[in-house]
Amino acid sequence: MQLLLHQVDLRLKHTFTIAHDSRDVQPTLIVELRDGDYRGFGEATATRYYGITIDGMMAAFESLRDRIEAYDLMDPELFWADMQPYLVQNPFALCALDQAAWDLWAKKQGKPLYKLWNLDPAQSPLTNYTIGLDTPERMVEKMQELPWPLYKIKLGRPEADLSIMQTLRSHTDAVFRVDANCGWTVADAIVKSGALAELGVEFIEQPLPADDWAGAKAVYEQTVLPIIADESCIVEADVDRCAGYFHGVNIKLTKCGGLTPARRMIARARELGLRVMVGCMTESSVGISAIAQLLPLLDYADLDGSLLIANDPATGVTFEYGRVIYADRNGTGASLLTSIA
């Protein structure tokens, strides 16, 4: 098995702004595992908020190159368990490696990954399309560029959030989801939940800072809308902690370490009666196609990362008015364009 690393700068169609960050370019690392004619792909982005850099991920892979390339990949779950101790401090790198392993394994089985997991695409929820924080006028323009049945709206300016939502509602009948990215207070979240419900908002994602568990409890008990954990739900142990503090969890593969732990997190969330969402970073079609294999297991999906970039270096899943369409290929369906392959 051969390990190849592809560093790519993803150019965003618009400056992407959330409560704690703005960016025009998203550096990403695409990991390729090659075995004869078979090629498996995975991806992880650099993220300042979590201290993840491309150089750090590449250094981690170089330190493991001999171990990875000598591995006999028969079982992706066992491969994850064997690699995790070496990448425990770099879950983003572990995620990319895990995605590549599952993709390679499924391609060698001659089937799409979701079929090997006995999942039915007919059970898949629609994915939202994200509108980054901006002036209300620019946010309306972004919505109008891509008519969609549901939008996730990035907020986090407490004094302006409701007026933004009122403006957006006047231009569409689509379902809204709101993501405050830790930018609100307890009072903000409780008071705004009622007004947002009247504006057709389905749920609020992570209104408070990740470590404000007392605040999360208060919001959980008094909110009009469901509250979904994001930054408060990073790894497997966090799912149990979120029960009784949130109505659901948003699982990010890069943060938990890949498809392998994400599947366990979904199963545990179901046992606890939590709603389940899987989200993305601003990833190419490599990462999005991997995440999409989980769709039939979910209540909510946020898989629009590849729609936000102007220079996707890969092909894979496509989208049709919120519906995710799997590529007619084995594995995750991801394939690199020849310009970087």
C-alpha cells in the first residue's frame, strides 16, 4: 500500500464568515492510499480554531509512512484502531486516513461503501446550504444565487441576528436552521428561540460557548426550539455528556477522527434518544463524498462544503435542490481530477 499526500488551497466563492473567523481560502490535505490499481481518498482541512495545520498533518503522516505502507488493509475498523494511538493528538489526520481506508476497502470489494453498510439512500435527509454571516443584503444575494429548500444561517451578532433573519425570511419560504457558533448568551438563546420559531427556524446549533454546560442546561430546559450541539460534541465520550443538555448532536468526522468513530457516535446518540446530524468543514468532494455515506443514518445533514468552493479538485457526490446524489462508482465515489492526481 502506498501513501500519497495532496495539498490543495480551496478558493471560496464568497468570503466565509462565522462568529469567530473569516476566510477566502481553505487549505486542505487529501490523503490517497494506493494498492495496485485501487485508489482510496480521504480529506481533512486546516482549522485555526482547533490548531490544525497542513504542515502538522503532513508531519504526522511522514512519521507513520512506513507503518501505513506496510499495513495489510483487510478491515478498516481494525486499521483505525491500530493507527489511532499514533494520531490521538491529530484527529483531523486520522479522519483523512480513515476515509481513505474505507474508500480503498470498498473499491476492492467492488461496491459503494453505503451498500456494504446495508444503507438505503432513499432514507437520506436533504442537506442544507450554508449562508455565512454578512450584511443582510449580501446574505440575501447568496441565497438567491442558489435556490434551496433549507438554509443554515450563520449568526453571532446578537444585536442584529433577529433583523437579519427577518430580512432573509422576506425573500424565501425555505426552512431555516440557525448556527450561532458559540456567539450568544443564555438569555440570547432563550429569548430568541421563540422569535426564531415564528420565522420558520427548525433548530439552533451551538448557541453558547462549548464549555458552558450550566448555560446549556438552562437553554435546554427553556428553549422553544431544539438545540443541537456542535463544538460541545467533539469525540465519542461527548455524546453521553450532551444527553440532557442538548436535543441532538452534530458530528464532524474531522473532529472525532473519521467514519469509524462517527458510526459509533451515531449509534450511541440513538440509544440516548438524541437527534443526529452530521456536518462538514469547507471540504472538497473527497471529504463530502465520504461523509455522505452516513446519510441514511441521519435526521439532519450539512454537506454543502464542496458547493462553497470555486476550484473543487475532485468529483464525487452531486446535489439536486438539497438532495445528495451518489456517484455511480464504488467506494465513497470520490475521484481526483487529473490536474492534481
